[in-house]
Amino acid sequence: MRQDYPKKMQMRNIIFLFLISTLISCNNYNSKWVEIKGIGISEGETLTNAIYFQDSLKGIIGGYKLVENENSKNYDKLDIFPVLYLTKNGGKDWTLINIENVQNEVDNVFLSGNSIICQIDSAVLKSNDLGLTWNLIEKSNYKDLSQKYFPNSNQYNISNPKFEFDNKKYDIKESYKYKNVEVIVCYGEESLTNYYFITKNNGKKWEFLQDEFGSNKKKYLLKDEYLIAFDAQYGLQKLKLK
């Protein structure tokens, strides 16, 4: 019975993805993402947890993969391993970055030159050679580590979640801010839908940006120029803001 479990789980995932794709295709979303379906990423990995781009070409995404292990302490006999991918050409090609002898998923990531910092649960690891070698730099409270090493990961800390536009009320789900530009992602009148709004003058004037099927994929605001995300179905997504 245990040997059939991964196959059954995979079939349920296929059916779920089919139903979601059908639902998306039946809705007329006003999505403006520019999508780059790159190569180099393996199937069966979740890569919507973490994203960081140092410019429009070089960036990194992170998440996890599930691996069957009969000796696993987890009830479903599946172990969780961190996954990172690097691109140097704006999502056209991706290179796997290995993190050995570590379990759990990547929650946050930062990239600068050849240095990568990533958070895996309550530990922060650093590499100075684009992932060839890793060192543990701190192990502490998850929230404290997020705030200390990844200040841009606070998109869910919304002081006032209420937002109104064109006499319609929304609840702010996420907020991404750089200097003058802020993008908010909201829940609204349609279920399973994310509504995007943008201000380019620190909130003095807001504009509707787009809507799309709701998801929890992590996004990154690159300066005041691009909102970037990764989607398993569509690849790297860029939204030009200027």
C-alpha cells in the first residue's frame, strides 16, 4: 500500500492542476505579466517560496522538493529538501544550486554578486561562491532571522489592510515598496482572484494594475521598475512598472 502512495498523490496533483488550469482559462483576467518559460528547472518542485533579483537579468528563486523515504520520520514518508535555482539571463536558463545535508524548505533568499544568503526554517546559510560551498551563519528564532537578514520579506506586515478604489472595497494581502513605487495585492469582490494596484508617488494617486487567479507565489519589487514572480506553469513573470 505504501508503494502506491506517491502515485496516488501524483495523480491527485495532476487532477488538481487540471481543474485549476480549466478554472483559469474560463476567467477573463487582465494579467499584464511578461512570461519567460525558461529551461533547466526540474518537474515536481515548488519554487514559489522565495525570490530575489539584483538586476533585471540575474536572480534566484527558492522552494522545496519532496523525496520519498521509507525511513522518514514524517507520517507520509516524504522528506522535504531545499531547492534553489539561479538565472543570469532573466529566466531563460536556470542552474540548480545544491544545498547538501539540510532538510526543510527555503523561506527567504538574498543575492549579491557571488554571495547568496538563504533562510531555511530557523537557520540562515551563506555562500560566497554561488552555492558551491555553504556556511551556517546563525540559528535563531524564525521571525527574528527574517527581519534581520531579509528586510524586504515583510510584504505581509500590513498596518492597515483596508483599501478602497473606484468605490469598491478590498483587503490588502501583500505590499511591495521601494522608493516612490508601491504595489499592493488585494482580495476583492471575486473569490480566487488577486487584484493589483500601484502608486508611483507614495500613495497620493493609485491606479489599477491587473488581476489574476489568486496564488501565494512570492514576488519581488526590483527598484521602482519591475515586479517579478515565478510561476510553475508560466515560468518567470515580469511586470514593467515604468
